[in-house]
Amino acid sequence: MDRTHLLLTKLCEDIEKQLKPKLHGSMEALIGGYLPQVWVFETETGACRVFIDTEGYARVSAGADRDRDVTLRWRFEALAKVLESRNRDSIEPGDYPDVVVHTDKGRAAFNYLKKEIGL
């Protein structure tokens, strides 16, 4: 398992901790409407897919889907650094990923979760 996959697996664990309680409370109707989500993280070393299902479970797999909500393209080292630190301060000035939002629900989810990633 490569470094990006491992770092995204940790991110998925944290996303699950945030989403699952909200999917069984007063926020269920609001958040549930934005799931499932497919995000693809692409670097020069390859791509990983993050899938978040309607129950709030998140998982990582190698490769990329054609149908996706968000694509994040960035240099491997920069992506790894921000995923490890989860802090925007770790990003060099002027160095930011190319984020392509493919769906409205992807835009909403990215705006909600980008701080969790460190962006």
C-alpha cells in the first residue's frame, strides 16, 4: 500500500467519525442528501479514489472512477505533506492543488470537508 493510500485511509477514518453521528441525528436529512461522494486524488505517482457511502462509511481504493464528484490534482509530495499535517500552513505560498468540482453535491462536500483535509 503506498503512502497516499495510507494517508487517505486515515482521512477516511476521521471523516467517518464526523459524519456517522450526524447521519443519525438532526442533520441526517441535510447531510444525507449529499451522499454518496466519490473523490479522486491524482498525483504524478497515480490516483486514489475515496468513496463515502450513504451510511457515512469512507474507503479508499487505487485508481479513479470516471464518475466523480471532486478531483484533486497535486504533486505527490505536497499532497502527502498536507495530508500528514492536516494544516494549511504546510502549503508553500502559491502552491495549491487543482480542485475540479464535477457536481453540486461535490462542491458542498468539498466546502464542508476541505478543512479536514488541511486545505
